[in-house]
Amino acid sequence: MHEYSIVQSLVDSVAAAVGAREAAVRTPVVPTPVVHRVDVSIGELAGVDCALLATAFEVFRAGTICEHAALRIDRIAALWECPRCHAAIVRGGFLRCPSCNEPAHLAAGDEIVLQRIELEVS
Amino acid sequence: MCQDCGCGDVNLVPLDVQQRILARNEDTAAHNRKHFLERGIFAINLMGSPGSGKTAVLEATAAAFEGGRKLAALAGDLATENDANRLTRAGIRSRAITTGEACHLDAELVHHELHHLDLAGVEYLFIENVGNLVCPAVYDLGQAKNVVALSVTEGEDKPLKYPTMFAKADLVLLTKVDLMPYLGISLDAILDSLARAMPVPNVIVLSTRGGLGVDDWLGWLERNRAMAFEEVMA
Ligand SMILES: Nc1nc2c(ncn2[C@@H]2O[C@H](COP(=O)(O)OP(=O)(O)OP(=O)(O)O)[C@@H](O)[C@H]2O)c(=O)[nH]1
Ligand SMILES: [Mg+2]
Ligand SMILES: [Zn+2]
Ligand SMILES: [Zn+2]
Ligand SMILES: [Zn+2]
């Protein structure tokens, strides 16, 4: 259940991003904005269970900057392709290009990325 | 106005971040990697299911090198120091990393223990991860190579069920092959599913009972260490 440690890193990343924005805007009088939504992309081969991640977020967000935030998870499909001719290589088959005999390269599907945050600013 | 929940009159301001969530772990892993490169240490992240034979492989490695190579190990375990004790008895300078709740090692845990381990002259550092086919693959530790111990008793389709682990493996040690005759499992079926999960399906068929494949494994280690440090010198 490393989904809890990923949520911990996610909340830290959100806090850092919001802090950086605050420093740039330089309006210390205004209270820290509420985080309304957090968008992440999780690759199919990233080793993260999205349902567990959502549950972990529900539990862990209390008392953090993400307390009132919704989590939106964008699941990215695995994409294997030939590094030479860029042909897509069918999942479930051998991970090697049938034309070039090159080992497949994972072009997408292993990402664990904080894409964007939506802040409530009154 | 909020479109998502209709909560009233707040302005929603988007903030583009596009940052890897485990960036901190990756920075620490890069720091570990620097330690290893500077000291000529070839570090292996040894992963696999509980009981797949990780510690047994390391015991056999120490015996086969006959003290001719300086080996060190960090042994990750949820609760005990058993593996570190076994490795120390086998002649490997070892420390335990007890993770408690955590199902995997991370770069910070490894970094902390590194500075408690006498690394003078060490050529190979084996980081035995917590027995688990999912979580350890997610966290870079700063290793040069990922090695997965897969025992023949686990069935032929594990690589297809745990694709993340095998997609990241540089080498699979197919362990306990002395048990094959009792299992009615086919080697070809295991190799077939590995080739559907690993772009470069490097496999060494191995048994610590009788020592089949141990020489191939030592050869792989020496070749890959030499290549790793040639690249640095170039
Ligand atoms: N027959 C046979 N048994 C083996 C072999 N390698 C390991 N074993 C046995 O398998 C069991 C588990 O081996 P370990 O080396 O402790 O496995 P591990 O992966 O380190 O286990 P954890 O660290 O607890 O996840 C032990 O009882 C070993 O004696 C082998 O090549 N052949
Ligand atoms: Mg062990
Ligand atoms: Zn986990
Ligand atoms: Zn091709
Ligand atoms: Zn350090």
C-alpha cells in the first residue's frame, strides 16, 4: 500500500506549488487559498492502484492543504513502441518490433504526475 | 463560479504544475547514485515476491566469490533483521532496514543506512528489497540495475500479472529450478510470458541447491560492473 506514501508526496507537492505561487504573487495579507481540485496522471504501468490512491487521498487529506480538494485521476494507457520505426507494439505480444527486431520502448504509461491544481480565490 | 460543485461565488484559478510526484525520491536516488559512482560501487536493487529466494541467491553469491570480491548488502524487511543476519553469516557486510508498515524501500531509507555501512573497498552493493512484486518497482533507489528473483514455484504467468515489475527488470533470476520436476511447470511457458513483459528478456536459470546458473550470475555481475564504470571513465 505505497498509495499512502504517494498521497503524502502529492500533498507535499501541492503545498510547494501553492507556496511558490504565493511567493510570486506576494499578497501575504490574503489567507492561503483553498485547493479546490487536484489533477494527476497515473500511467497504467506506474505500479499505482487508482482506487487505492483515491481512498488514500480521502483519508489522508484531512488537516492538510488538500482538505477540501477533489482528486481527479487521469489514467494513461501503456504505449509500447519501436524506438526505430515508432510502430506501436501490441500489448500482450512479444515486446519487440516485428519489422526492426528492436526491443520495445515504453513511450507512455509509467507516469505519476501532478498536472494541475485549481485554487479557490475569493 | 464553480462548475464542479456549484458552491457559489468563488473564483477558480488554475495552476499548471506538471511535476513528477516522486521527484523528491528521484533527487535522493540521484544523490545515492553519485555516492555509488564515486566509490566504484555497483548497486543492485534485488526485488521479488516474498520467499522467491533473494537472500538465498546472495548467500550463494558470497560463497561462489569465495571472498574474492567485496560485497555489502542492505536488507529490507517489514519486521525482522533475519536476512541481514543471514547475509552477515555468509560473509557479506550487511545492515537491516526495517520498514514497519512500508511495503517497499525508498531512496531516503537507503541513503540513511548507506552512511552507517562501511563502504571502503566495496565493489557490489546488493539492496534486497521488501518481498513484494508491486510497490518496490515504483521507487528508484539509485541502483545501477534492477534484478528480479522469480521462483519457478510462483507459476508461469507472474510476469503478465505484475507487468510493472518486469518492465523495469534488467535481469530476471529464475530461481529454485531444482524444483521443476515436482511442479510440472514448463520452462518455455515462463520464458514466453517474460518476453511479453520485458523488452529485453534477460534471464538466468538458477538454483542455490547444486549451484546451477550461479556462475552465469557472477559473470553477469562482473560484466555489468565493468561496463558501468567504463561508461563513467569515457
Ligand atoms: N529447493 C530450493 N529452495 C530454495 C532455493 N532458493 C531458496 N530456497 C528456499 O526458499 C525459501 C525462501 O528463500 P529466501 O532466500 O529466504 O527467500 P527471500 O526471497 O529472501 O524471502 P523474503 O526476504 O522473506 O521475501 C527458503 O526456505 C530457502 O531455503 C533453491 O534454489 N532451491
Ligand atoms: Mg530475504
Ligand atoms: Zn505498496
Ligand atoms: Zn520497428
Ligand atoms: Zn549522502
